[in-house]
Amino acid sequence: MTMSRENGQSAALIELHAVSKIYGSGMAEVRALDAVGLRIDTGEFVAIMGPSGSGKSTAMNMIGCLDTPSSGHYLFKGVDVGALSRNQRALLRRHFLGFVFQGFNLLARTSAAENVELPLIYRGMAPAPRRRQAMQALAHVGLAGREHHSPGELSGGQQQRVAIARAIVTQPAVLLADEPTGNLDTRTSLEIMDLLVRLNDEAGITVIIVTHEAEMAAYAHRVIHFVDGRIDSDALNRDAA
């Protein structure tokens, strides 16, 4: 799977063209997304907001190749994701996307380093370089010296840093974070947002977060509001924190 256009023209990193997602039919039909058009370029830091049921999480799942459109087209680096097989979409996720979830999703009985190594195991990387890359990712998120601690021996903020290290250990093009501060106190939330800003600025990772919190969205360069499955507003944040 080659993620480029054959004609050599530059492409947006992410494009949604009239994307709809429909669940059910007839009277039970729900339009989670309704003809959404969206473009996100390499290096952007985007916050997606909206009330519950607005479509923001569905849009995140679509961008993360965890779901497919009912109609319309999703292009990643110019490639129509809808035309890919299930295995090809899995490879796209594995090689280009990193995920951070509200609940951390760490394995309780394994160390921080072992949790971070998991995506590299799926890639078939040998143990020595795998461990070395995991240690580097943990150091990058400020957890040098905590590599052998289990999640139960770490604070909530540290657990989220492990989750972020796991997401970036594969050096993804895009980091997708769904309510990354939802289970954290205010001080720790700000620390996590500062870390995401640094990954965006210094590592050049495109960051897309879903959040209910205006204080967290203030860190993004661009804020997109969803209402009833559609984009209600899409504006640059000239006062990004």
C-alpha cells in the first residue's frame, strides 16, 4: 500500500468528502455524520468539539480507520480509504496512526516499557530494538526511570503518558486522542496538553483531539464544532495556549 498520488500532486493529509455514517434504517435511522467535508493538513493541531451525539467521536473513528463511511469518501494522503481491504486499513492504522484513549487501556500486569512495546510486537520487531525504541518513547514523554513500573504503580497522569508513549513509539503521522484528559485533574490535564503541544511542535506529529473541555481545546491551532452530525463551525484559534 503506497500512500501517495501517482501523478505526484500534493495531497492533504486527511480529506473527508461528503462523508455520511448512517445507523439503522427507516424510522430507526440515525445519521451520526451527515455529508461532512473536512481537510486536515500535515502538522496541524486540531480540536474536535460538540455535545454528546453530535458526531465528533464518529468522525474520529472514521479518521482513525476504525469505521467506514455509509457514503462519501475518506482520503488519507490522497488514497481512498474506502477502497482498501480490511487488512490494508489495519496496515494503515499500524503504520500511520497512533491512538490515545480516555481510559488509558494499559495492560495491568505488564510494565510501562512492555505496554509501549506492544505496537512494535505487532510489527514483528526484534526484542532488542523494540525495547530500545520503547525506552526512547518513554523518555520523550518524561518517564525515564519509570520504565519497569506497572500501571498500578503510576499516577493517572503517568499512565496517560505511558499511553501517549505507546501511541508515538511507531512514529505515526497522526496522533488521535479521544478525551485524553477526561479522567485527569486540572493540573495533570494541563501537563498532558503541554506534552501534546510539544509532540506537535517538535516531532511534527499531526494531533487531533476530541474534547468536551474548552480549556483543552484552547491548546489547538484550530477548533471544529460538530452539531447533529454536521460541522457547525471550523475556525483558527489565534490565541492557542
